[in-house]
Amino acid sequence: MSSCDVVIPTHGRPRLLSALLESLAREARSSVHCVIIVDDTALPAGPEFRSPWPLRWVHLNERVFISEAKNIGLAHVDQPYVLFVDDDNIVTESTFPHPLSVLHERPEVAAVMPAVLYRRRPELVWVYATPWKAGHWEFQLIGRNRPRDPQREDRLLPTDALPNAGFYSAAWLRKVGGWSHRLRVNSSADLCRRLKTGGAEVWADSSSFILHDVEAPGERAFWAGHQVSDLVRTEEEIVDWFGWQREEHPRMVGFRLRAAYHSLGFLLPLALGTLVRSDSSFRRAAPFMARGFLRGWKGAGSRTGARSDGQAPAP
């Protein structure tokens, strides 16, 4: 079986990072060639961890968001294949073998997304795959918050985004220029589109599993836990949502009005979460949400702007 490099962007979450590194050493020692950690908190030392493979710690002096962090990590990759994984994940013994086999045996495949389960409730699916719904305003979150379904597993599923974690051909990533510098956080759908436009295939692999270490269904306002923990990032995510929606609908008449309407599908649940969670407050979160909305809404007004890959909008 092929081995690969692993890139982990992290921002001030040493406990989660330690758990991910330990799972890599426990479950995927023979599959990993090198681990590259891109850390913008400039910690003087990483978590206590004895690495069984080379460990490159790329310290940054200022905060960057995940798209830039991934591109910085990509510059350090020297293997043909690479796993980019967020620091709030745990790998399993099933995570590596099949995605690496697909990439090795099928050069037309540029990226493979592992299926995701909740770490706290691994009988529940976080998501199997994320293809677009009709209209391209939101994704179908296949299997989300439902028990595992054997009929959906052990197969390659269509997907139009690569959230959380993804195995990539490094050559394909470099061919399309990596992640968009214009979309600072929500850039996986844009990358997926550019890979497909460039002639590659992108799949979700439901024979490969990773565990997402986030709050699970049953916990109070679990859906908002990720956003309320980092409101600066949440503001950028909202801006990005408008940006890539404009690129999905480059010539839509009345785009901004329609985008404002569709954005309520995630802004209202987020606002509700800040009201009912004990670790957040709507009063504190509202300015970040409002700025994100206004920046994104105003910035997405052009119908003829260039796409994030520098190409003219598709017909």
C-alpha cells in the first residue's frame, strides 16, 4: 500500500491536535510518510508526542485561515499523495487503505473524501458525501445525523465538496493552484469544482472512515458548537459563502436578494445556537455575524467578476 504525507492546519487546539497525532501513530503508522503541522498560534513547543515518522512543525507569526494554511502545507509535501485533515479528527484503521489505493490505481482521480462519523457517537454519521442539491444553493448532507447505513457503505459516492478531511493527488492540487486565496475558509467546494473542470474525478469513499471530534446530536445546540468557538473564523465563513455562491451563479438576475434569502438557512440556526448555548451569547456573536453578512452580500454584487481560479465565469 502507498504511503502519503499528512498536513494538519491547526489554530490553538493542542488537546485536539494531540489526539489526532496519537491516532495517526496508533492506526496509520505504516501509511504515513511525514506529518506537516501548520500552526499559526506560534506555540514554543508542540504537544508532548513521540513521532514515529518525520514531524515538520511550520510555525507562523500571524493568524492565517485554513485555505492559506493548506497551501503553506502543500508547499512542504514531497510525496505523490497527501491527506489534509482538520485538527478535530481521529483516524481509524479504515481511513487510509482504500483512498490511497484509489488514487494509486486511478490517475484521473484527484481527491477522495473519507466518510465521517461522530467520535462521541460513532454509530451516527456526520456525513457520507456532500453533492450539490438542485439549484446549487446547498449541499445534500448524505446520511447526516442518521445511524450508519450498510447500503451506503463500501462504495464511491459523488461529492461536490471535501469538508473535514481529504486525500489528494499532490500533482492535481498543484495543477489547479491549490486552494483559493479569495475564499479564506470555505474553499473546498471551489477546489472540487476546479479539479472537475480540469478533467479530474472527485469522490467520497464510504469504505474509509474518520471520526469528527465535535459535539453530537443530543447535546444542546450541538450544530453551533464549531461556529461559536471561533467567531472571527465564523465571520469569514459567512463572507466565503456569498463569494462561492456568486461563482456558482455568475449571471443570476437578482442574485443578492436570492442569496440573502438562502443564507437564512444557516444564519438563523446559528443565531438560535448562540441564544441557547451556555458557552456563547447572541450579543457577542451578532456583530461578527452581521459583519460577515454585510461584507459577503456587498462583495458578491458583481455579475461579471472573475472566478476564484482566475477564469471567466462558465456559461
